[in-house]
Amino acid sequence: MVKIIHKKEISSTNTWSKENIFDLDDRTIVVADKQTSGRGRFARKWISENSDNIYMSFILKPVKTNQSFEHLPLANLTQYLAVCVLEVLETYNIKSQLKWPNDILVNGKKISGILAELVIKNGQFTGLVLGLGLNLNMSDEDLKQIDKPATAINLETGYKVNKDKVLKEIIDKFFENYENFLEKGFMSIRDKYLRHFYLLNEIVKINFEFNFVEGRIIDVDEKGILILQTLNGEMQEISVGDIL
Ligand code: BTN
């Protein structure tokens, strides 16, 4: 059973969910109209003043207390959510691409971002907070506030979309194959992920382990790890990083 908690304004749905993780059931969704301190990956800011956009977090507790969680594809849940969002966008006739690991772009412009935070207390898995920001209805003025190319559903379709409807579509899509994904992992979405993979065979610069690495994107392996051929020809596996 999915439970939805709606907040008018909070610091961040991820922060709030982490603070209240013990009181939140598995499959709780926290949605906010606005966030005062919306966060992105690598401590970036996620501007969250437009209540027409989606700011939400999934609270997931697929592990019982005292059970190990290493066998679960928790790190890949961000990629799974990205594919779900891509599929919802397809229903609006929007073709999007996935920028490793989990950004969603339309013609090179970002429409959605995902921030996952694992909560572990005293060595025990307490929950996973999977935050999603999705631009639904934005004006040119809104776009000017964002320092990178961005877009929104309305800008791609030419009409305003209903937020409650899109929210429901995302939640339904996510839970439709969630159990299967937990069991089978990244391989269950790899084909779809690769079909929409952004920057394949391109030379990129990646922010990796407090350093930069440059090379050609070759593949995403069966665990969702990026395979990069560095400029000296070596293959490098990148599990956490940011393509600049
Ligand atoms: C990124 O692209 O860097 C990730 C952006 C994630 C933004 C969402 S909005 C809802 C949730 N709460 C946050 O503070 N961040 C995520």
C-alpha cells in the first residue's frame, strides 16, 4: 500500500524523510509544493519555488531489520526510477535520454533529476530515500534561474499538464515492476536504459573520486556501472561520478 504525505513547504522532501525515517512506512511518498533547500547530487542546489513542478521522495524499506541488504540493487534504484520517468514522458510523446547515472534530458536539456540517500543507523539499513525533481510547467523566467540548459513537460508538449495526474502516473509506473526490479536488478532495465543512453561513444570529462577523468563512454555494464575508455586506452569502471 502506498501512502502519500503532502507538504506545502518544507526544506527538502529528502531531508524531511531522512529526519522522520523511523516513523515512515515502506512505500511512503512525500510530496512538497515548494522546497526551501532543495538539494541535487554533489551538494548542488535544486531550485524548488515553482509549485507546478514535482518535488517528491519515495521512502523504501525493502529490508527487514537485521537482514542484510548487500544483495539488493539499491544503488540501481535511481536508474530504475529514471527509466520509469522516461516511460511516463513517452506517454506525453516526449522522447528523453538518460545521462548516466540518472539524469533525464530532452534534446540535451535537463527535465528531471534524482537524488538517492541511504539511511543506515548503527550499521543497520533503515531506509532508502529516493528523491525526484521533475519539471512540469515552467516559464522562460523560471528557466533563467537555472544555470544549465533545462526544460519542462509543458515546454515540450505546448500545453500545461496536471500535476496530480503526472504524480499518480509516476507512482503507478514505479510500483508496477518494483518487486521484479529488486529481484532481477539492473539487467531487467539495461536494454531500455541503453536504448536511451545519452553520450554513448562520446568523449566526456567525469568528476570521479575528487578528481577528473576523461575518456570515451563505451558501455554501462550489467551492474549499471559506467565503462569509460580513458585517453590512454585503459578501460575504467566508474560507479559514482558526474559527467560534466
Ligand atoms: C540532481 O539532478 O542533482 C538531483 C535533483 C533531485 C531533486 C529532488 S526534488 C525532491 C528531492 N528533494 C531534494 O531536496 N532533492 C530531491
